[in-house]
Amino acid sequence: MAARKKAIDEQTSVTVTSNFDGELVYSCPKSGERFLFSEIGDTDTMTIAQLRTMASQHKRFFEDGWIKIDDEEVSEFLKLEKFTKNILNKEHFKELFNEKPEKIEEILLGLTNEASKFNAFTYAQDQYVNGLLRDHFVIKAIEKGLGKQLDPNS
């Protein structure tokens, strides 16, 4: 018999982190509290009840990976882990773009989350434009994997 997940008090506070490249705002309709994240990596605390409301009324925050719950137990309790397993962010791309071109292309072709694809392209293009991404084979792998040219002038 499978073990039941233990209940977590709805007023328990949990740290959440923004994975959104830009300003992200959420106003909880039940508590009236407003959460503002200015950039990727910004953190705040939300209650389980606020996260449950967000998940039911504004699922895109989780589907597109804009918000990450920093507690795996809470993510599982709210049944949100299905959204978080396919989300990649800026830190992932820093590591990924140091891999071999074949692996980069394979991973990018396998992305199913549109927000991750967008974030990958934005990060790669920024690195390219600023001269930090120079390896021709890596550039071609990224372009093929995402189906877009990194050079904004082409």
C-alpha cells in the first residue's frame, strides 16, 4: 500500500524564486498580497494557500516555469513537480552551452516548454551579441536546436 503524503499546513511559508527574465508580478486574489520579482533569482515567501490559489487560477506561473518553489516536498504536495521537471533557466544554459555541440543540439531539440526555449534563445543571443559566445560549432548547434539565428542582423 502506497504511503499517503503528509499534509502541510496551508499557512506554512515557503521560499519561491523567480525564473522569469524580467519583472514578474502576482497579486493573490484571496489574501490581497502582491508579490514583485524584478529579475531572475529574486526570492520571496508565499504560503501554501497562496501557492494553491496561484496554481489553480494562474497555472502559467508554473507551466512556463516563471516561479520555482524551493521546497520539493511542497511542490509534490501541491502536485506541481510535473511542471518543474522540464523547465530550464539561465543557470542551466550557462552549463549547457559549455557542453559538446551534439549534446547542446540534442537537449535544445528536446525542449517541450516554450518558456525554456525562449529563455535559451534570449540567453544565447545575449551571449552572442556581447561576444561571449564565439565557438562556431556551439553557435550552429544552438541555432539548429532552437530553429533561430542568433545574429539579430541576419
